Amino acid sequence: MGRSLKVGNLTISDESEAFVIAEIGHNHQGSVELCEKFFRAAADAGASAVKLQKRSNKNLYTEQFYNSPYTGPTSFGPTYGAHREFLEFDNKQYLHLQSVAKELNLVFFATAFDFESADFLLELGVPVIKIASGDLKSAPLISYLAKSNIPLIISTGGANLEEVKCAMNDVNPANAALLQCTAAYPAEPEEMDLLVINQFREIFPDTVIGLSSHDRGIAFPVVAFALGARIIEKHFTLDRSMKGTDHAFSLEPSGMQKMVRDLNLTKRAMGDGLKKIHDREREAVRKMGKMMVYSRDLEEGHEFTHGDFNLKSPRDGISPQELDIIIGKKLIKNVTKNLAVKKSDFGISGDEI
């Protein structure tokens, strides 16, 4: 049957196109109206899904950290807690955004950073929940969500293989996806480790593999798809100069559109793994290919040698690969210089080219 993951009405598998997640996170700056614009731009760019981040901030952070000063250029509040609360949507806002996504035929879901947020998203009825890289080792949270039987997409930034295996022991591998990820923002090319996709596919044969790509461009997701990744997550923004920590390494709509285009083209270009001759190749190969022609006039009974032919284009005679069939054979007729060599000249059938 092979690896597959059902997310809403979509099935993600080795045979499917890329499931492209526009990771909006908190790039919406706490504005539902702006978030709607993100959704519409993501849909126009061809994304499959839009993703937010859900936190129950007072329960998630220590009191000291929640109340710590946070006054830099990306801050939306004087303390870290106030900053986070400003960026958080409530139930009514989530329901509205969920309906907008449905209207746009986008899968809508979020990352759950804590138990309360997990319950919130389960009650909301999202079709899948994301586990962030920072929670790969949060075994109780992962186990809690796994028991709900909701599909999980798990990022693996900042973890080694044993830690990834440990996390996967807590889930149904056929009901989860595993994303290669580097928890650097942005990630440099030498930090991407795209060949880990091969490793994950080998170790977790029942699990859909993907890439959460924090790099600045669109080339690496295409490479990842060719390696077998079928989920591609990229941070998404309307303008990289907007206020916030994630905009600078996010894709703008034109970049997302180009990445989706290239991923779809890559799917078409992968083929079925079988080497074949396409009809549109035949004329070019005939024109550029070579055939054997006689290098001089020869008489009936002559034993054909390596000195008796030249190679010339176009290939309107038998292929030079068939030389061994006729070398050492005797002609049954007279032939002239530059005439195409034929197997029938030696009493052998099969002159088709």
C-alpha cells in the first residue's frame, strides 16, 4: 500500500503532488483582516494549506519569562507575555479564519504548543495538528495528541536521530508525517541536510516525509521533493519588510507561486522510473544518430571487416550497436560505397531501425 497520510479530503503519498503549507505563524501581526489577506494570497499562489500557531501563553511560559521586558523592533508589547498575547487569536477569530480557508479550498490548521492549545484545536476540528521542533522531545504532549487519532506533522529541527526515533515511538507512524528541519532562521545551505530525507524514508517506511524549509529561496524544496519529500512547509508573508521576526526569511506571494509551480513541474518530470524512448525524441535521434555505410565498393562473398564501413548521419540504417551481428559475415550481393549497411546484405533478417 505504501506510505500515505489523509489530511481532510487530501491524501498525501509518494504518488501525490507536494502538499505545500504556507506557514503564516504570527506574521499576521495580530490582525484577522491581515491574516485573511495572507490566506487569499496563499490560495492564489497555489498553496495546499495555511498554518497558524496556537499558544496558551500564561500556561506555556514561566511567570518570570512571561513578564520579562520585550522592547525590541519586532515587539508588539512591553513584555514577552504581552507581545505574545497581542499576536494570539481567540476562538471566534479562529472560527472565522477557518471558514475563510474553507471558502478558498485551503486546509486550515495550526501548531499546538501546549495541552490547552491542543484541546482548542481538537475542539475546533482541524484535520491535522503540527508539532513544532521545540516539542519533539515533549513526549507527554505528543502522546496526548496521538491518542486522539488526529494526523500529526512533526518537525525535527535541533534533534538527532535517536531523539526523532523516540518521538516516533509515541505515535502511529502511518498517521504522522516527519519533516526534516533545521531550527535556524534562516538556515544556511550547509545546514539543510536534505539527504536526511533519504534516511527518514528508509527508517520510517510507513511515514510520509517532508521538509520544513527555513532557507531563503525556493530551490531546496524542489530538491527535497525529488528525494521523496511530499510535504513542503515554507514561512509566508506579504512583504519581507513587515514588522516581525519571521518575515525576513519568509516567501512572498511571487516566491510561493514559483515554488509551487516548480514542485508541480518536478512531479511531472519525475516519470515512472522506467527508461523509455519518447515519440518526440525519435526525429532528433534519427537526425543526430549514426548509421553504418560501406566505405568502398564490395563484391558478393566478401567477408565484412572493421575497415569496410564508416559512420554517417542521419541514422537511416541499422544501429552501429549491431556491428557484432554482421562483422565476419559474407555479403550475398554486390554493394557500393556510401550505401547504408543492411543485415539483409548478409542474409540476416531484421533491418528495422
